[in-house]
Amino acid sequence: MRGPIAPPQVPLSASRADAFADLVQDSVERLERRWPQLSDIDFLVLEVPRLDGPGQAWNDEAVPLGGTIPSREGRPARVVVYRRPVEIRTKGRDERAALVHEVVVEQVAELLGLTPETVDPRYGED
């Protein structure tokens, strides 16, 4: 009888998608300390942007790394981070975490009508 290579609590068992979602969650938690209103925003990870998504105007040179969906009809605002475009542009976990945080900060800034530097004073330092 065969079992898993590693127990569930060992990072080896986390999928790439799970590890990426953890990076987004870490970034959100870091920002929520300064901006508690972020708890009213849904943060999502999608594999790739859709061509027909809201506010999606992009071409081969500019594939978006994230996007926002404003609140409407009782639904909370949403911030979306696109996993595959971010992964393609990064090498290693640290670089990926930095880019994920940058994308989250930029999207939160757009939703709140602020500059990224206001949302996170350390924005752009990496």
C-alpha cells in the first residue's frame, strides 16, 4: 500500500496554486494591519486573465498581472491576481512574493483611489 510522498503539513505537499494563494494571503494580511477596510474586499487568484473580463484591454505585449472588480449589487469589491503571468515573470519564491505584493498593492490602491506608495510606503523598494 502506497501513501503520499510527504505528510500534508510538509510544504512539499502544497501545490503551486496553493503556494501562490498563500503568497497573496500573506500580502493581504500585511496590508490589513494598516488598512483594516481590506477585510471587506475579496481577494482571488485566477490562473490567467480572461479576454472578455471586465475592464480587460490588453494585447500580446501587456498581459495583466492583476485586476479589480468594484463592489456592486451587494457584492464586495474584488482584487484578482493572475497566477500564471506572475509565475512566468519570476524566478524563485522570494521574487514571486515581491511581485505578488506589488500587484496586490497596485490593485488595492486602484480600488481605494490612492497611490501605491500611500497603500504601502515600502512600495517599489524591492
